[in-house]
Amino acid sequence: MPYLATDRLAKPDNGARPDDSWAVAEAGTQRRLVAVNRAAERAGLKPGMSVADALAIRPGLKLAPHEPAEEDALLGRLAEWCSVYTPFAAPDLWREGIGSAGLWLDISGCDHLWGGEEALLNDLTGRLERLGFIVRAAVADTPGAAWAWARFGAGGVVAAGGAREALATLPVSALRFAPDVTLGLARLGLRRIGDLYPLARGPLAARFGSVVGRRLDQALGAEEEPISPLRPPHSLQVQRRFVTPIGRSEDVAAAVRFLLPRLMQLLERQQLGVRRLDLSVFRVDSSSVRLAVGTSRPTRDVNALFRLMALQLDGLQAGFGIESLMLAASVAAPLAARQQDMEDGESAECLSEMLDSLGNRLGFNRIQAFAPAGSHLPERAVRRLSADAAATALIAEPWPDQRRPPILLSRPEAVAVTAPLPDAPPLLFRWRQTLHRVRRAEGPERLEGEWWRDQSPARDYYLVEDEDGGRFWLYRLGLPGEFNPSRWFVHGLFA
Amino acid sequence: MPDLAQLRARIGALEGLPGLGAGRPAGAVPLGAAAIDDSLPWGGLAAGGLHEIRAEKADDAGAALGFAAYLLGRMAKARRGRLMWLTLSDHIHAPGLAGLGLPVDRLLLVRPARTADLLWAAEESLRCKGVAGLLADIDGADFRSARRLSLATRGSGVPGLLLNRGAPLGAPLTRWQVKAAASEATIGVGAWRWHLALTRCRFMAAGEEDRSLHWLVEAKYAKGGFSLVALSGDRSVGQAGQRRQAG
């Protein structure tokens, strides 16, 4: 995609006319062009030219700042969309020389679905062109050869085994060398890839390192070059493509309903259940979205999963239409034929469904259960268990016998008190602008942190009741008289 | 009077409200204090309904939460399944809840970030028959949300408690106002005492729906757990029994 940087901006829906000249310039004092579109190129503009020169040549030039991150993001989205063609699709972030932006697709074993390599290529380029991108594409035996043929050759399909011949006349820079390597090879009179074929590898490696030999081998298929896909493909996935793009959410829901039982069949064969379900939605404008739902335990329940997914479908924007849906069990776990549970079947099932739906909307970390922790300090006396653990019935563990408040302030609040003696409960205290007269009190209960965890002072806790019946958990920091004046805090509210 | 009572029962049945008239419905959750249970048309808190609990003053927040936790514990005793506690804040302390008779091992805390999410989660939970009882700590609710919660609880029979700091709601079947009361003990602080006011109860006898009933109660540890004892109230059991027959 040689003009990605400018095509991105000069899209027809931005009100751009096809014959406008566009250029992308880097920010800063130098202000040099980074990329130009075809019209600007015809007018004689080149990347590397200063902005002032460019404007002199082409006064109507439309300039935009260079945003590499945006371009990469766009490329990433396009690559994601390309998983319509193959699970192995990745953006090419090679940034040296011309024709930087590109996409890798490993179509081994996928082309027959489209009626051959040629047909697949035509479909791909046709779609990208309709979106306003100028595309050059090639299919070859190796990624290296396809890269070279798309950028420097005629494009199209290189017949199997024909790479050596096809590449021979291309410039050496088609092998993805850094500019200094290309320049060095040129100084030796090596301008075409064919010039490299007869040479001994030893001297080349001594001069340029292993890169020359490796790239050549990669292009000709002597060395493997895997394409690392955006995401590893799932074997547990099903796809549905639509002849006419769909847009209504009912249609999407119906398609999900159609796909779910098929995915469950795949899972059932392997005795697996879904823990996480991904729905990839491919739109006609080459954008895609992924919706994901998680479950608190492995399941193959089509209805439950459908309900969870339906919650996510509400916010789905169909855009210009959806042409394909892919449903994948991205996380699966063994699921035995029948589940054992301590609670009754039906109500346990509805409970786990309900927790799943809560977890998916609110986040599973927002559902917690409690268990006693072995600490004396109130703020550490409770262990919070995750939704996962909470979904199964807990063993009842005993809580301490002492009276504890049902409300514990997340941070103890300092109060001014009147206490007759350092080791006596207060008579009066002022908390949140209200004066409380203590009528009854119980304590002290001395609580200390574990010596191996911290050295914070001990606390003497008192349960006090004011004249209105308000009951508070107060503590004095330190041993009696350790702090002068003594420091008091409200830590909890009793029932 | 009987005609009116029959009419009320029929309206209740049409509205799908928990069973009335024909003795104590099986779904009711008794509070454990006979004087109070006998005053309620259902012989306790109706299972398929909402019940609102309010603190009389801001200072009574602890007492109101304590009473609500106690009621949730009673639901756990009467029904199977999990207990749900929904709140935006993070200050409930499990050992303190356990001390109010709430089986913490059956409790799930849900902490949404926004009120809208909390109300949605409450509705989802109330629809689920695997829930023994639910408590939602809210700061008021709009009419529509409260109505939705009420419909959800009617459909499933799961009782819901709304610990409400905001404006009083119209949807709940009962509304309780809680005020801390001074305890009694020769030494130290005695058992928790609360002033309870039942300020609203649907299907009370004619003319009494808006009349509050008051009790002073004490939360007692006794054999078999925690229970509530009504120390004084403005109704005797006999009168309440007659009224239940009527309405």
C-alpha cells in the first residue's frame, strides 16, 4: 500500500477530489515531506523535499501532519479485517525505504475458499480500492518474494516455483535491506537480485553480515519465514459470511444463534466448555470489532451464552453493513458431561448465569465473597475472594467471637476527645461536626499488627454508646500515654 | 368491611402481589419477633416483594444497616440459595455482619461503579431463583427503576431489601424506619436496641395503611442463633390477629 499515509487522509468521504495533491509532512523546524500521493508525485513532489519547495511547485498542496501511530493503528485494523481471508494476517511495520506500509497474509490452504489465488487477490485489492486505498498486491511462494513482487514487480500471482526467475530483474532493495546495505551492494555493482544468485555467500556475509544471504534465502524459500499473526488462530471457531451485508441487530443475533450450536459441537467433541467467547464482526468498510464475554465456569449452554452475547450486541455499530461473523472459544476448559454442585440444579444454573451476566457488564472483580483471614487488625481480618471462587459454595469458616461493627470506615477518622485518663474510654468526642456524649463503653481490646508484618503501634479499641444510642468503634493509637496528647480515631459503626 | 377486604384481596391477586387473606403464605420471611410478624399481613416480610429500610437520621445509618443485615440473615434462614449485597461503597465489614446472624459464607458482594449499574444488577439478581435474598444499598431510585425491581421480585419470589438513603419509594410493600436506641446493661454496652417504625405497609386494614406502627426491639443472641425480641410496641398480638383475618 504505497500511498497509505496520504490515502488515509484523502478519502472521498473527507470531501477530497481524486486529483488533489496531498502530502504528509513531519512536524518541527525541518518540515520535510514524508509521503505524497499519486497526484503530488506526478507534479514532481517527492518525500524528503522541504515543505517550502513543495508549496512553490504545487501551491494547492494539502498538507497534513505525519502520524505514524495512526497509520500503524489503521494497518492493524486492516490486518484484523483480513482475517476474513486467513487466520494468519499481520501488519507489515517495515519502515525503511519506499512502500513501507503493507499487510502480510498467509493464504496457504485458504485460497480454494475463494476460487483460487487470483480470485482471492482480486477480491482483496478490489475491496481495498473501493475504500480509497491504492493497493499493489502479490501472491508468491514465500513472504519475501511476495513482498518484492508487490512493490517492485508487476504484482499479481507469481506461479509456484517461479520466484527465482521473477525476482532476478528486481532491484536488490526489494529484498528488504536497510539503505546502507543497498548502497554498499550498489557500489559493488550489484543492483539486481539476479546479480546475487551466482555469488559465494562467504565474502558477502563478511562484508554485510548474514542479512543478505538470509533475505535471499527467505525470498527463494530456502529459509522459512513465518508470518506472526495478530492473534494465534483458534481451532475452536466457526464463521459465517453473508452474501449481502447485514445491519440489523436482529440479523446479527440470528447469525450468532446459528453459529453457537456449531461451536458447541466442536467443543463437545473435545469435552471442553467455553470460558471466554469472542465474536469478531467484520464490516464492509474493512473495520472490525471484537466482542467478548467471559463465564465463571466452563459451559456449553447455548442459551446462556447467547444471552450473554446479546448483552454485548446492543452496543454494536453495524456501520455500512456486516459481511462476516466469526465466533471463537478463545478460552476453553475441560467440561465433564455433568456438573456436580452443592446447590439444586436449576437454581444453581440460573445463579451462575446471573453472575456471568453481572460479571460481563460490571467486571468479574466487582463480585466478591468474604472469608476470615488470620489477622487481628480489622482492616486485614477479611479475605476477599474473586467471583470465580465465589461461584462455588464456600465452606463456612468461623468468624471471631468478639463484637465487630458491620460498617468499617475504609480509613479511620481522627476525632477530638475528652478522656479523663490515658487508659480510660472517652467521655466526649466530636466526629463529623457532631458532639457525642458517651453513656456506655466497653473495652479496651488491644489489637496489634502481626510483628512480622509491620511495626505499627498497638491500638486500644473501645465500643462506646452515646446518649442517642449511636454505637461507635473508637481506638486510641499506641499504649496508654505512648502519644501525648493521645490520638483517637473512629474506625467503625455498630448496628 | 369483609366486602372491602375481599375486594382488596382480589386487587392484590390481580396485581400479582404475594398471597393475601388465606393464612400465612409459605413464601413469607418471619422477622422472628412474634409481635411484629403478627402485625404484618403476610406473617412476616412477603417473599415476592420489596421492603424499604431507612435510617431516621444520618447518625442511625449503622442501626439501619444492622437491621437490614439482620433481615437478610432471616431470609437466608428461610430460603435456599445465595445472598446478594449490592452497594456502591466499600465499607461493610464481614465479621460485623456475621455478628448480626448473617451467614457470610453465602454472601456475595457486588460493587458496581454507578447507580444505574447497581439497579440493573439488582434487577438481574432479583430475577434469579437461586438467590435467597437481596439487599441493595441505594441513594433513591427513579420511579421506573423501582417499579422494575418490584416486578422482578414478584416474578421470581425473591425478597428484596432496599436500604435507601434517598427519597422514599412507592414500589416497596413495606417501609421501615430505624433509629438506634440506648442499650440496657449493668456493665458495658448491652445488646443492640433499635426503634422500628413500620411507616408503610400495603394491605393493612382500611385506613391503617398510612398509620405507623412502632416497636422497640432488642437483637439477642440465643440458642440457635440471633433473634429479635420486641420489648414494647403499640399493638397487642390479639388485635393484630383479628386484623390479619380481615385483610
